[in-house]
Amino acid sequence: MSALWRVAAACRQEVPWLVAGALTSIVSVAILLVLTAGSASLALDPALTPVGVIAPFVLQALGTGRVLGRYVERMVTHAATFRAIAAIRVWLWRGLVARSAGGLGFIRSGDALSRLISDTDSLDGLYLRIAVPGLCAVLLVPVLVWALQAGAPWAAAVVLLLFVAAALGLPLILARRASHAGARVAEALSALRVAVLDVAVGLREVTAYGAAGRMMDGVHAREATLVQAQHYGVAQAAAAQALAAAPKDGYTFLVTD
């Protein structure tokens, strides 16, 4: 957790962009809820809609607002993510330089490349797939439960239970599954890049001493290790998606039943 806070502190200058992305996402989801509720009311009984005759025009405006809101949300959240990732890369590079005896002499270039590219790129999901959707759910699910409890208290209770399971129980299970798989892939990818760059940088010496075959065997062995780790990661990701889809499928069954 301390490492996560250090990474978050590295992009503190991009907080206005991150907050703007979260707000646009909340507005977009709120428009979707209003549009869904209005469409359902209009389909059940047009005379009971709060805006009466102009309901179709209001729904059309909400539909247009939903499309525009979704576009603005994508633009702002991705711009915030790119800015945050750039700030993290600068922070990470400065840390690598400061901790390597006046330069990168004691850090193997393949390992440094892996840290700067793969490890940093994997952080984009922290904001786009965890922070923003989680914030929207925490703010809007209570509104949904309140709206459901007036007509179907049992449905509101089930939705609340599914949300708690999806927000608290599943992340712990999925994190435990993904941590081991992610570590294996990261280590294998770093080892492969180190081996490839060692061959590329020392190609003259490798050729002179006739070690090309042995070096390439090492590259192929690390490549096979990476493929095995990726297969394991894909299997864990599929299992995680199956677990994550369970609450959503249960809610869909309740709604369509």
C-alpha cells in the first residue's frame, strides 16, 4: 500500500485532470440512469411521465447528452491517464538515476526498460478501470437502491447485496489470483528483455567467442518461460472475469425475470 501511495504522489500535479475525469464520468452515468428511468416510465404509461407530452423530446435530448457525455468522459479520463503516466515515468526515471551510483551503470538496461514501459503502462487501469468506476458505483448505487425500494424492496436488497459482493468480496479474491500471475509475467518479461539486449549490445563479443548459439538458447528459454507465464495469466484472467460477471448476471436475471 505504501508503494501505491508513492506512485499516487508522483502524479499529484495532475489531480485537477483526474478529478475532472471522475466528475465527467459521474455525470455521464447519472444521465444514463435518468434516461433509463424516463424511458421505462414512458413505455409503461406515457400519461404518468412527469413532463407529459414533451417526454419524447426530453428523452431525445438526454440521449444526445449521454452520447456527448460519454465522449467527453473518454477524452478527459484518457487525457488525465496519459498525463499521470507521463508524470510517473519521469518520477521513476529520476529514481532509477538517483539510485544507480550516478547513472544506470548498475541497473541492467533490459530491467530498466521493463520498469519504464511495462510496469508503468499497467498502471493505467488503476484509474480507468478501478478508481473511476468504483467512485461512480459508490455514489450512484445508493440512489438506485433508494429508487427500487419504493416498489420492490426485495429487489433493492438483492441489488445492495450484489454490489457489496462485487465491491468488497470479489476484489479480494481477484487480487489474490492476479498478484501471482502478474508477478510471473513481469519477471519473465524482464528476464527476456535483459537476455535480448545482452545479445544485441554484446553482439561483437558474442560472435568473436562463438557464443551466439548459447546466447540464443538462453533467449529462447526465457521466451518459453514468458509464454508459460502468459498462459497462466490468461487462465487466471478468464477465471476472474467469470467471477466478476456473476453479480452482473444475477442482477440481469432479476431485472428480466
